Amino acid sequence: MSHKYFREEAKTNASKNLPVVSKCLVIVLIPKSRHNSGDVLGRDDVDSTIIDPNNGEVVRPSDVYKAPGPNGYNGKELLHDFKTKNKTCYWNPSLVESIKSLEYKGFVEPSTILVTAADIHLENLRSAWGRRVLKAPSGFSIERIGDVNGIEMQVIPQTQFMPLPDAICSVLLDLNTRGVTATLDVILEKLALWYRHMNVPSQQLVFDSLGQLIKDRKVFHTGLSPVLSFRPPAPFSVSLLVSP
């Protein structure tokens, strides 16, 4: 076994495509500041007050979406406002039910929402958009609505090996950060704990790798005890390791 790598016991998956998001509907919004258009009757969205037919209460969607915050728009809040604006059309109960059933699936900056629902509800939403009866969230216009036939990712396979020097340096970083003395036994213990699904190399292989790291001036040895840590800013000293 090479001193540079240690083997993973389980076989890695070959490259393949896996679904990330199933079939969904995409709602593309644009701020009114970019596209100041009214609804189908030509009325601008000045009065966003809505009466909820279920309880008669006034629902006033927030106008915070007219300008993005420091982290951009919030997709879940945009969908909530979209549903609030459209679920009160009590003269169209099938659309109300479909609007309520929408599930948030994702958000694409700057203001595109991905939603899903049962096929019949998605079809009702398509029909409502085609008949121009959908209302946009406050401060927005709906630019377009369309279908996405799911999103897949091509899985990037991993090798069956991991560089031993990288594993040792990761262990040293953790030990040094917590102020734990990085003896050879402690390093071996950490390697066995962190990489339990891999065959941990022998003490001699770890010792040889440490020696190479010191030679490469990535690690240095302090004092008389076998304490290893990352090299501090120059100047620094290097001591020889005693064979285990």
C-alpha cells in the first residue's frame, strides 16, 4: 500500500444521473420597478387589500418584496404572498384549492419560484395563467409560467483512495485548534475515528508521511516531545522526529 493513500472499503458509485427535483412549475416574477404593468383590466396594483371569504378579515400582503433585502428576495415569502393574492377568488373554488395545494420546491435568483402539486392542480394553474386570472405577489408582475420536467444531477464519482497527508493535516488542524497535543498515538486514534469506513494505515506509514510533511515544511515538530502542529509564520524551527 502506498504511503500516500489509504483505501476505502466500500465501493464508490459510478457516475450516474440522479433526480434532484421532480416535475414542477416555474413562476418567473419581475419587480414592478422593472416592469410597471397592471393586471388584465389595466389597473395598477395600488390597492392590495383583500377580503378573506372564509372569515371576512382584511388581508394585506406585505410590500417588502418591492425591493430586495441584503440577501435578495425570499422565495418562500414570495410564494406565500402569491397564494394569499390568489386563494381568495371564492367564485373559482377549484383554483382556490389548487393554489392552496402548491408546495415550495426551490428558488432561482433573482425572483423565480419552483412549485409542485398534484397534476390536476398544476393543470388548473396553467389554465388560470392562460386565461390571465392569476395575480402576482405585491410589487411584482408575473413575466411567465412554464413547466420543468424535473432537475437531474450527474453524480461525480469519488476514488477509492484518500491522500494520507490530507487526512493527517485535517487531524492536526483539529487537534491544534482545540489545543490537544498531537502525538502519534493521538493522530492514529483520530484517523481511525474520522475515517472508520477506510482501512487506516499502519503506524509506520503515518510516521513516514509525517516525516515527509515536515520535510516539505508543512508541519513542524516542537520541543522534545513528539508534538506536531502547523507551521506558524516564519521564523520557525524544525526538530527531528524520533522513530516510533
